Amino acid sequence: MRKLFRKGVSRWCKAILKYGLVLALCYWVVDFYIEWERMAEARAHRYQESKKCSQKLAGMERVPILGGGLLDRTKIPGFHFGSSTRDGLCIADVLEGSFWWTGTELRTEYQESGKEPPSSWGHFNVAARLYTRKPSTEPYNMGYQVVDWPEELTVILKNYPGLELWLDAPPPSIKNEFSIKNFVIRDWRRRDGTPRVIACNGLGSPAKEVLASGLSRKDLLGFNKSQLESLDFGDLDAYCTVGLHDFDFAGGDARVGTGTGSLLGAPIALQLISEYLSRSIITGK
């Protein structure tokens, strides 16, 4: 009798477990579907809001940016901006455009549209975040945290006025693996006096043109100080970037893409780009 009772209980338990799992699965599927529909509706709503925002700003000469400032589009012809809606406000939040540095003056890519620029010109692509900057005394938490560097570890580049290498050890040394590709802008400093840097990570690229140049990061690690002082990249154009923490202007900050072929004159060009962008910002002050 007990055996039959246990078998009956066992069958009921298995049935409950079986149908319980089925019900749980059904509940999960329904819940997933409802959540998917909710997310799809939210995406559609955001898309419509973004579309309306873009259309609204497209017809304005002065568009609002985060923090209450304005971007004067008439001052930056040929530049493209992106928009978003934050807290119900329609604002321009990103800006993109490019510049040429002729060696004596700064020109926008828009100005030179349809023309073939000389190979000696430097090229700089700017991708900016737009927001009204506020005075700050907070120290930078990225990049170099010091104002000066030991003389014996500083390499002044003869062929690139205004640029230096701040090494970690007397060259040649493997300890310079990271610092050998970072070109310090000596005279255009951040607000706290720490230096801005052009990081040429492309020197560590496995690209054939970099390896064949004899000027890859691995090659540079074998140079002595005198060789580094006379460094000349010639036609090599390995990619370089200026990070957000190293480039700012009145209306935000930016990442600037360039190359070793544009390092000559880069300190001046970057400063002029910052001033150019700043002139397009109206802060109301």
C-alpha cells in the first residue's frame, strides 16, 4: 500500500514539476516579448525625437549646446554636427570637421574642397564633444601629471620645433616603450601647466610601410639620444591622435586625428584649431 502511495506521489510530483517548468517557460516568453515590445517602442520614440531635433536645429544658425552655450554655425562652414535630446532640450552634442596646415596658415578642408593639396601640408581631423566649459581648478587625471621633466630624459626634436620626447630612461632602453611614441607639445600647455601630448600609436603598427621605414617603435627604442634629436619621419605617415584630455576649446573638447607626416607645425596648428573652434561658441558671458 505504501509503495503504491509513494508511486502516486512521485507521479504527481513529476507532473507538477513538468507542467510547472512549462508554465515558467511560457511566463518567461511572454515577459520577454512584452519587454522587447516596450524597448522597441522606446527606440521608435527616441528615433522620432531625434529626427525632430535634427530637423529643428538644421534650420538654425545658432544652435544650443549642453550647458547653455550656443554654436554659431556661420563661423564653421563645412562642419557637421550631431544632435540629441537631453532632459527635453534639443541640443547639438558633437561636431566633426577637418583642417589643413599649410606651414603658414590654417585652412578648413571645406575651403580646399575639390583641390589637390600639396603633400607637404599637414592634415587634422577633429571629432569634438560640445558643451559649455566651466572654470575648474581640478587636476587632470590623465596624461602627464607634472610640469617639468629631467633634462637628461628630455629629447628636443630638431626637425619638429615645439615637440619633445619625455623618456622614462636614458636611451636606448626598453623602458621607453610607451614614452618613445608620445610627442610632448612644449609651449601649449593645459590650464594647470601640464603638457599636451600627440600620441603616435601608429609607430607600433605591423603595417608594411611602418616596418620598412626603420622608424617603427621597435626601431626607435634602439636609438641613442643624438639619433632621436635628429629624428625625421620623412614620407612616413603613421597615425597619431590627440586625446580628449589634451585638446579643449571654449565649447568642449575633442579627439584630433593626424599622422607623423603632419608633426611639423602641429603645435601651432593645434592651437589655431582650438582658437578657430572657440570663435564659434557663444557663452553669453
